[in-house]
Amino acid sequence: MYDTRKKLVLDYPFFGTLALSMEIKETYSIPTLSTNGKDLRFNPDFTNSLSQKERIFCFLHEIGHIIFMHHFRRGDRDPDIWNMAGDYAINIMLSDSVDIDFPENCLIDAKYTGWSTEKIYDELYDKYKDQVSEQTITVTMSGEGEGDNDDQGEGDNDDQGEDDKDQSTTDQVNTDQKSDFQEKLEAVKQSGIVEDAPKDLPQYDFESSVSAAISVNNMSSASKIPEESSLARQLEEMTSSRVPWRAVLQRFMNQACQDDYNWCRPNHRFSQATNGIIMPSLYSENKIELAIVFDTSYSIDMRQCSLFFAEFKSLIKTISYKKLHVMSCSDYVSNFQEFYPGQEIEYKPSGIGGTASAPVWKYLKDKQIRPTCLVYFTDLEVFDWGKDPGFPILWLADSRTEKNFKRWENQVPFGEAVFMRKE
């Protein structure tokens, strides 16, 4: 695989530059290849059995997982079906972006063109969800059926025979589906699988690697990424921004957290000298409580979600605060956590469903929490806004809402909304 990486650098400069940022590890603990976003692991027995063209495809495919941030985006989804969905998304991207030979059994279907990995996953999960752990269940059911036959009376034999026919037909359908499922799993394994990112992997240092790879690609005389390809559009989205959402976030936080002067604690000390004019008091007690809410509905782009959180954590280092409240919400609140100054802030959004903000306001009220300000990362497709909780709110809209942002923005009943394009 080391020679394959050199080949990528020469013939596919964009992918080759990204490959140089990965650590290649030889191991016999996996059957084929895998990546967790940090390194590429390979079984030499497997890769030695491949042709050079097949090794190039596998390397490009694994880098595709990293480009799409599949190692960060899986969440609570089934890992096997997530790998399938990722393979479909990657192979469609590679098909119109690079000139390579595809293995005969690789997962590619034109109908998934333009689909997100999450959307592909949802369709595959609906089709295969009963087979993810069906092997043991099927054996158990078969054993129960044999035991029941001994207790059947003569009068029930005809009905039982009909039931056996129906069950036989059902079993045959399940067998055919399982065969299809197993074949897809084997195709996934042959291309190389994606694992969850290690906890110590910075989620968005990768963007600097992408920028460097784009620069190398533009200057190279070798094979370049076609401007009209899906990969080119993906890269443009990753590296461009027309709205400075970071600046809006910083302005919002600074404006809401001005704690140098507090009119709630008037300073009567100078009231005589100022003819009764009450001045604000300057106090050192830190009363600022910040809050973040992650919308975990189906359409959320977790790559952007992590980018926002990284930016937020960087920003609050400049703010003196008492407590940080973090929670997830789809149509219910989950994974509520609190952090204090000096504490390492690590958080993984959880939960899945529709989009409602009303549960957040109720949850905070029940816990008697009134934050100084709250930032809500969401797709803005909210079906239940609830009533204005009475504190500053910034709705940071996920890029998936770009086409509908104006419409959603006009429907926001309170707070301020800004569209999050990538810089």
C-alpha cells in the first residue's frame, strides 16, 4: 500500500495529498482494509492478492470515507448498513470524479445520485433492518416450531400443513433477502470499511488538509478533479462561505455576555455626586450561564454540527462564564450535560426524530435554568417552536436548509437566525 500511495501522489494529486496526511499501518487483525479517519490499516495478505488497479480503487475508496466524514457521522446507526450507505455515496462520487476501474462487486447504483449518506442509510435500513441480528432469532424460531409439532392433535394437522407452507414461503423470501444482504456486506469488506473516529482526533483539522489538496490539484498537470463533478461541488461547499457565520456567532455571544457592567445591581455609591443618577455596578462575581442545543433530527449535517461546536468551544475561551449547559433535542431533550470553566468540553449529540424546540424551553424551566444566551444548531424545520423563553437565542441554520433558508428564516418567531455556510 505504500507504493500505491506514491502512485496516487503522481496520478491523482488531490487524493494523493490527502493520503500523505494518513498513517498507513500493516495489521493482520482485520480481514481487508479499514480507516478511522486518522490512519489506513490493511491486511497484507489481502492487498497482496489484489492487482495494482484494485489497490488504487481501495485506497481512493477509503479516502472517500474521510472526505465524507463517515467516521464522525454514524452516530447510533447500525455500522454494517452505514458502511453500505457510505459505499454507495463514495462510489457514485468516484464514478464522475476520477478515471478508475471499478471492481465487479462494488456497491454502486445511479438512483442514489445526489443522495446524502444518511438518506441512503434510511432506505437500506428499512430493507435490511430485520436481518442485522436475525441469524440467532431464525435458529431459535426453527427450534420452537419442531417442538410444537409433537403436541398437535390429528384435527389440527391440515391447518398446520397450510401454516408450514406459508412459513416455508416466508423463510424462502428471508433466505433470498439475507443472501442479498450478505453479498453487500462482502462487497463492503472488499472495498475496505470505515470505523468510528478515535476520541483524540480533531474533527476539523481535516479541512486544512482538504485546502492543501485542492491547491496541489489545481497546480498539478496530472489528472484533476473535473469542475462539473459531484466531488468538485462537495469541495466547493466545504471551503466556501458567503455569510460570515463565525462573526455573527462571536457578535451574538459578546453582546449577550457583556458582564462588565450590570444594571440589575445598581451602584448607589455615586448617586449623590450624580444628582440621583444611578450608575451600573462593576462586579467580579461571574453569573454568566451559556447554553447550546443540538438539533438531532434526521436531516442534520453532523459534519457541520461538529464544526459549529469546535468554533463555539474556541470562542467561549475568551468569555468568563459560570456554567455551560449542553443538550440534544429532536422532539425530546436528551443527553443533557453541564460543564464548568477549565473543564474539558467533550460532547456527542444523541437522539433522532423530528424537530421541535418547545421541549427545550420546558426542560430548562423545569430545571430552573435561565441561560444568559442560547445557541441552537438546527435545520430550522421546526414543527413546534413553543413560546419565547425570554432570553437571547441564536438559531444557527445547518447548510442543508440553504434552499429554504429565507422561508424558514421568516418563520422564526423569536431570536435571531443565521445561515451557516462553510468557510
